Amino acid sequence: MTEELDIIKATFSSVVNLPANTDIGDYILVPFSDPVVAEPIVTLSFKEFITELNRITLNGGRDCPEVALSGIERALVISKPRSNIFLFTDAFPKDINKLASIENLCRNSLSQVIIFLTGYCKNGSRGNVEAYYDVAKACSGTVFQLNSADLRQVFRYIKEIIKVEWTNVISYDTFQNYKEISFSVDSFTKDVILAISGKYLLVKLSPVDKSNVTLENILESSHAQVIRLAEALPGDYTVSVRSQGTTSLTLYKKFQLPMQIGFSTKKPRSQKETSRRPMPGRENYILLDVVNTIKLELIVIQTYNDQENKTLSLQEYSADKYLAKTFIDPDKSFRIWIHGHDKVTQQQFTGSTKKLIPQMTVLDPTWIEPKAEILEGTSIIINYVLDPTWIEPKAEILEGTSIIINYGNQATLACKVVGYPTPTVWWEDNEDNSTQSDSVLLEIPSLYISYYNIENVTTNITVFCKCRNSKGEDSQRIDVIVHRPFTFEVLQTPEDTTVEYGKEGRLFCQVSAYPEAEIKWYHNHTIVTKEEDLEVLSDENALLIKNMNVDKTGDYECEVSNTMHTKTYNAAVTISGMEAPQVEVDNSNITLHPGDFIDLECRVIRGKPTPVIVWKFISKDDFEVMLPEGVTLDKEKLKITAAQSEHNGVYRCYATNSEGRHFADIAVTVQYPPIISDNGATELEVKEDDNVVLQCDVTGSPAPTVWWERSQNGVIVPLDHRHHTDNNNEHRFKALDTDSGKYHCVAENFLGKVNKTIVVKVLVKPYIEAPASTTRTVRAGQSINLACNIKFGNPEPSTKWQFIALDSSSSVLQRGTSSLPLRINNVRHSNEGLYKCIADNIVGTDSISINVTVI
């Protein structure tokens, strides 16, 4: 193993190169030799892991076979569930008796074992390679029989495996010589990787419909291939493998359903009131949040131990929320399968979650997995642990610090509490009224949720969620504000003014408003905070400009806002008697090749007092950003020691003194592949008939070719004559309701190709289906149903029924969203009149009228 260990040490860190914020709990090394397995080395960071790896030395190394399975067993015992375990060995295993234990550990922990074998044992020795294939089959892994020189490539494969949480990993039975394997990709599959191991591999992957497919080679050698579908388009695929000897194939899939799933033993209203894992041994509500274009039809629970399928009753909670309820067996992991269709395209779909595991109730330190969750609102950090560590209680009201309630309405508040031992939770208001709470356990062993109902709210009140246990207590408050008429009167606004250099100036802004308004000042679109030369004088309703200089000139904005209204007032501030400095450069355009060295210099030709020279890097959007890495300052010169593509751009030399600032630009061109600056919107909402402009800021050298594409549901849709792209790569069209989708800006030159995606949503005013008849006659005492069917509208319209009596008085009978039928029971003559259903959204309004006559 000497050569292999040297390669691992030299290559692992540079290829895998995990970032510091990688969501990995710990890194474990399990060295082994014959006949012992060494004590595992547990580190908490990738850097520490690499340090420990480099300390490993070989002792012996001639044993064949060896206790490799004991090393795998030890790694499975010490590691957390769903771990990735990689075995590097040059010998067959001799401890075959460990197979049953390993299979049981993999079944319970859901960990994956991948084996890299770079040697073999001579004929007549104990042990054989088949045991490795048995481990790979049981642990959703692969056996790679490689030459030691191929090890440098396998780390790219390791990096791809550990950076993705794979939803489905299938290890097929090993085979000899040739085999065809079929698999399917649905619209929710976002990533697909195939790992194949065998001698002299010949692999062909193609869609059943013979369409073109782009593959990315992650690992390629005569004994192993790892390939990825560069674009996982829905469809059926066939992979044919021809090789010599035993061959294995593992398929990795990552699903991403357009929904969120949460669990609670009490009926939740939102995902904030749920847990990502169900409570074991109890009946759980399952809350599913989907996009409003998705209609769910069926939900099925598939357990793992006995492959039981259980269909649940599905309740549509709202337009984008569904509820189901089921008992959660504490000993069974499961997967949730969803069946439904797209309400726009009517396309059917079927998808599943990743494997879900109920919360653990057995306090086994081997299985403890610390977790942290930042709750909304006050952003309390909560550590979920399985050993009974005592925790001081902390509370958070999910509705935030305030909520507005219409007069006379009721409200339900929710409070999350973390603490161990079990805290006592109660609610109080500002009048010392106290209500004990029956808290519901949300996360074992220390996260609870409590609810508080307020009936008939008529006055502003403050409500407190309080909790206490033997470790301490906590309290959080929420202000319940009753909605009432408001005022918003601006008494004084800022005016254009000129301030003498070095003197003081004032801008005034005053408002009388309820609810109380907040005043914010902006200078050149930047909010004014507490600065040395700018001060907000709240008692004078003014902004004080102290020690006036050229930096304080420009546009000033007074933004006045409360919870109901916002207004902005502008004033221009100028300065007189100033003379700005001036600089120049010898060459304003410089072309470099990678690795070139150059000094950039600008000269001051005018300026009193002597200006200070500052260099800035200017983005394509004319924003000043940090100097690229590899560009350094040497007094007033700028040095590029080794030109790279990221050095391409404009370098601006500023000369600044107390009287102003001047600059000169040097444009540095370095050939590099296309880059799309991701500083534009990635999602855009427009109205029907709006003129839409999609921006794509592309740089590259030589200048790249740029074009736009549109996709819907993963399929490229041709652009019609309404769509055109200008010389600035801005894509323009007048929006129709059919124009929603993903728009891709693609840039390519001979050095590479990149793309940027913008999701466009077209908003449409509501349309109400015309009634069969605009007049209805009903006998007194009978009931009548009036229909109000919303055919379309985006976003979802709000709806109300308005009644106009014969005496012309009017009232609102009912409010809601989307379609809103109205039923009138026991009709009386006072119910005679005109009934109007009105639907509106931010785009527009539609209405129907029905005249009801009572006889």
C-alpha cells in the first residue's frame, strides 16, 4: 500500500477540496492491518482530517488477505447514519464472518460503502474478492478494481458523491461480460450518476427515444467509469456494458419535488409549525406545501422493512397546501410517494421524497446527531440532541413581534419552545390574564409548540409566551394591533439647497401620521446611518450636513413610511468653489496573455491639495468592486504579477482631495471564457401585455456569441416572432399569458460556454365565468345558491359578494379567494336585490351581477 498511500496523501486534499461550510458532521479515519483494526481517528474539520491522514505510516503491509471487513464494520459502528464510507485496500478480505454484521449495520444506518481495490491475493490464499461485492450490494456501493495509478481519478468521484444528498442509490447484481440495464428519469430527477467497475469496459448510455444526450465523464479508465447525465431530461434510458470478468453497476439519483413536507401531531397551519421528521409511535399530520400550479391526487407511504404501501386520505387545505394523517411506526423508515398533475399543462407526474426516518427515542450515544435550526422571527438557534442534556428554555412566537388583526376578528398564535427537562408553557397578556398551555412535543427531546386563541379582538394588546423549567425561564412578546383608520400628513419636505464647503446645511422632513411613521434619509440611494458628517436630528425633523465637502453633494431622499403608507421626497444638494483634480494615463487599453506581468500607473496633472491615488476595479455594470486576487498595490502603482482571466476589466485610478475627485481608466483585456454576471433578477413577475426586458450581462474574450432560449417543464420551446434580442443581449417581448417559463441566456466562445436562467411569471387579471342567468326568482323561505367561478387569474384573486338592496344600501356578505359560491338560506323579501361577485388581484378586477327576486 506504500504507493497507494502516497497517492492518497498527495491527491485527496487538492481534488476533493471541500469548502469550510460543507454540511458534514465529522471525518473519521479507521486504519487497519492484520490482525488488528486501529483506534478510529475522529476529526471535526476537513483540515484536521487531512492533517491526520498525512500522519499515517505503513507498518508491515505484506499480509494478504487482511481484516478489511473488520475495518468496514468499525467504521459503520463509529460513524453517523447515512455516512459515506470509502475503503482503500490492496488485498482480499479474510474476515468473511463479518459480512452479516456489516449487512445489518448498513440496513439500519443507511450508510454507503464504496471499495477501491488496487491489488489481489495469490492463488491458494484465504479470502476472495466476492466478499467485497457482497458488501457493496448490501451497502448501496460499488467495488472498483483499479491500478494504483488510477487512484488520482477516483477522488473526483468521491467529491461528486459526498457533495450531493442522493435520494435513490441502486446497486445492481454483479454480472459477467455483457448486460443491458434500463432506468427512467422523471421531471423531478435533477441529477443522475452511473458508477461502473469491470475490466476493459465499453459503456454506452442512450435514451430509448434515440434523442441526443450529453454525458460528463467523472472517472474514466480501463477498469472503471463514472458518468453523469449532463442534463437529466425526463425519459427512459438504456445503459449497455461490455467487459471482462465480474462487473458491478451503481445508479445514483437525486429527486427534487416542488414542495415542502412537515410533520406534527397537532394539525399545523404552516411549515413553521412542523418538524422535518415525524414523531414515532403516534398519529402524525403530514403538511404538504406545493406550488399553486400543482394538483395533488394521491399520497402513498412506502415502508422500507416490509415494503408495505399505504394510501392516505388527502385533504386540500388551501390552494397550495394539503393535509394527510397517518400513524408512524417507530421502527420503520419510509418514503412518501406523490401522484398528481400540472393544472396548466395537465401533465401527470409521480415522485417521491428521500428516505425518511422517524425521530429517535432510544438514547444510544452512537446515533446522536446534533442538529441546528434557525427559526424565523427572532432567529433563535436551537440544538436538537438525543442525550438528556438539560437545556435552559427558549421561546419564539412564530407570527413575529407584531400582528395586525381586523377589529372583532379572532387570531391564533403559535409559540415554539425548546428546553429540557420538559418546560411549563403558559400565555399572559398585558392585563396579567394567564392561560396554561397544553404543549405539543415537536422534536424529541426538547422542542415543543404551543397555541393561543384570542377571540373578538377590539383593543391593542401585548401577549407573552412564557416558559420555565429547572434550568431557567424565558419570555417572548407579540403586539396584537387592531386595524383602524389612519392618517398620513406630510408637513415639511426637503428642498434643493447649496451648502458652502466646510459649512453646515440642513434638510427638513416632517410628518404627522398614525400608525407612527418612521423617517429614513438616503444620500445617493444609500441609507444614512450615524456618520461623522451626516446626522439625523429627530427633534428638529432635519438631516444635518456637517463639514460640507464634495462627497456630500448629490441626491438626498426623505422616505416616510408606516405600516400603511410610504412616500419619498427628493432634494439636490450642491457645493460651490470646488476644483477637482485631474489624472491621465499613457495607455488606456492593454492586452495581456495569461501569465504576463505589468505595472499600471496614472499621473496627477492637476489638483490642490495633492490628491490621494486610489485604484478600483470596475465591473461591467460600472460598479466598484474589490481588486481581483493576484492584483496588488505598490504605493501608487498597480501590479498584475501573472495575468489571469479574472484580471480582465477596467482598472480605475482615482485622484481625490478635499475639493473633488477625478479618474482615468485603463482597460485590461485578457482572453478568457464567457462569464455572465449574475447581478440581474432570476425571477420576474410581469403583467399581460407588459413590455418585458430580460438582461444578460456577458463578458468574454474573444467576444462570445450570445443567444436566448426558453424552456417550460424542462423542454426547450421555440421563440416566436414577438421575441427579439438587441445588441446589449437584452431579450425583449410583449408578455402573453403563455410566456411564463425559464429563459436561458447562453454565451459561447472557443474557450467555453455558460448560461443564465431567469424565471418569468406572467400575471393575468381575473376572469369570472358568466352566470347562466343574470336574474333569479325564488320563493320566500327557500334557499338559493349563487355561483362565482373564477376561470383564471394570476396571482390568485381575492373575492367578495356584495349585496345592493332595493333601497340602494349595500353590504359585503362574504370574502374569500378564488371561486366563492354564495348560499342564502330561508330567503326573505329583505334579501331581494342585486348580488355582485367581485374578484380582483394586483392586475385587475372582474365582476358578475345577479338580480334576485323574492316572491
